[in-house]
Amino acid sequence: MTKLRYVLLFVSDLERSVAFYRGVLGWPLRGQSPERTEFATEGMTLALREAIRPSGAAAVQGEIAGRCQLGLWVEDVDAFHRDMVARGTLCIQPPREEAFGAKLAVYADPDGLPFSVAGSLKKGPSDL
């Protein structure tokens, strides 16, 4: 079963958007870096990231202001990946370990909207 845990919202002005979500809506910060701000909302995390602006007619995959990216949580990212590939789902980024301590993969829905899938890193016998 997948669980919605994370929504990444691409914004045109990170500072202005943080002021809105923090000051106007009153959501507490979970973490902040120059590239991303996360809010601790009940049951999930909302992350804001400044959109990479299009250069001419070309835009970077999914990173257009006003778009969002869903983040799902699964127990086994590798098993989920095998299932998605078998079903013909477009894989944008195969599973890989990330610095935040989880394994992450990115796929596209039928309209091309990216969604990420994360899960805990499996512990090997030497980690037990």
C-alpha cells in the first residue's frame, strides 16, 4: 500500500511563498535550506522549492512554478519499481539512495506529472 506523505510545490518566489505558508497559514517549519523549505503539517510534509525558470521554450522536467509533485511512501522501493516497470509506467529516476536517509525513485503519471516514491533503506546483515 502506498501512503501520501510528501507534496513538493514548485513556486516562483521561495521567500514570498514561505512567508505565506508560515505567516498567513501558520504552518510550522520542519526544515529549511537555500533550495527548499519544508513544513510539518499533520500526517504529511509540504515542501516548497523555487521553480527552475524555463529557458526559451524549453523547461526542466516538472519544475515549473505552480506545479506540484506528489511524494508517496512504500515499504519496499525496489519491489514498487519492479511493479511499475512491469506495468509500463515511465520511470524518470530509478531507485537510488538519497542523503536524507531513504531510497527514492521518480515516475510519471499518464499526463507526464512526476511523482516520487520513497522508502526506508533496507538494513543488511552487518547493520543488525
